[in-house]
Amino acid sequence: MPMLDSNELERYARHIVLREVGGPGQAALKRARVLVVGAGGLGAPVLLYLAAAGVGTLGIVDDDEVSLSNLQRQVIHATPDIGVAKVESAAASIRRLNPHVAIEAHPLRLTAANALELISRYDIVADGSDNFATRYLVSDACYFANKPLVTAAVGTFDGTLTTIRAHERGADGKPNPTYRCLFPEPPPAGTVPACAEAGILGALPGVLGSLMALEIIREIVGFGENLVGRLVMLDARAMRFETIEYGWDPANPLSGEKPTVRDLSGHSSPSPRKRGEGRGEGD
């Protein structure tokens, strides 16, 4: 079990006195390796709260640079960081917050060629990506790598969150649902506007990203009931949370009875974009 030094014992004191976490739970957090895809609106609170919680190693995947329009919601970055690679800016913020956290920066875009190898290095993945191509790539790669996934998405005033352990079976013996059980295919191109076009309420990804961090900590420590097979939906206009249950779909193309997705070769790389320009779905 990783030893906590005196500074860590004081830093994590409010965790350690929690019966559901305690010393063993904090040690599990220190051992954990979490990959966060996207250092934007969702990734910012995920990274900050996981670092504050004492997750031992955080991997950060993002190929973008900080732009002024990011700062309305991407709170891990600051005005002096404009023009700096997001992985570098995020890493600097994490170091200021908690020097006990190891940071592995990956200034790249996930592709079919690199996703499986990269994801395989970590215990759990948090997907806060800003485009559908990456979201499906990450969920498929987690399935093939046997890794749990916490994934969220936000719109202008709404958001969703779920946990996927599609490589495992539930208590009933059936396979756990995949992301493709919820959404078999991405929506047609152009039907979901980017946040640069539609706008986004700045605090909204902060709420969803914080919930993502909570789910990841739950997965690592092992308390309570996770969101496998449950989708949390937030309507920020009405400040209403709803949770719907979903299950394994035998017709899903990844783990169904007649799978058609057998590897990552069918994934095309997301199209290039201008620096500082997000696409909105997870921004």
C-alpha cells in the first residue's frame, strides 16, 4: 500500500476521517492512474478535483492551445496561459494545487492508431472530449482495453453523465451496456451545433465535470452505487436532474450478439481544427 507522508496525511485529512474512504481508500487514490481526455470545460474540473483528491497519476490528452474564449468555462486555465498548450497549462495548475500528483501530458489527438495503446496504460478513463468521433473512439477503445469509462457531454443548458464498464458482466450475468447501447451511431454531421455557434453556459461543464470526478473517485475507492446502466441528465434551465436506466442491447454493434465493430480500424481521425476552436459537445 502506498505510504502517505505527514503532509499528505494533513492534506487528505477530511478524506481519511470518512468511513467510506479512510486510509485504504486514500491509498487506492494514490495508486490510481487516470487518463483524462480533453482539458477543456469538462476536463478542467475533473483534473482539479482528482488532483485535489490525491489521484497518484493523471494523464492529460489534448492537442489544443488556450484561447481567450475558453476562459469563460475552462477554469484550469488563466489569462496568462493564452497561446499555451492546454496540457502544459493544466499541468502547471495541477502542480500548484498538489505537488504529490504525477502528470503525464499527451499533446495529441486520439486516433485509431494510438488510442488503444495509450488507454491501456491507465486504470480508468474520463472522457470530456468535444466531438463525437473522439467519444466513440474512446468508448470502443476502453471496451477493447478492458478499462472502465466515465463519460459526460454538455449542450447549451443541458448535460449527461454515465459510467461504462462494458468489458464486464452485471449481477444478472448479462454483459454491461456499452456507450453504443445508448447511442448506436453518432448523429448526422451538422445536426449538433458547436458551442461557438450555439453558446454554452459557463458553469454547466463545471457541474458535469465535478460529477465526473465524483464518479471516478467512487470507482477507485469503491463506495456507494455507481452509474453503470444509468444515465444522469441535467436540465439547467429548470435545475432538474433525472436518471434513466439503460441496459445491454443485443443488437449493439460492439458487444452485441452479432458485433460488427471488432477493432478500431473503422474509426477515422477527427478532422483538423483551428487552434483554440472547440466543437461543443463536450466543451
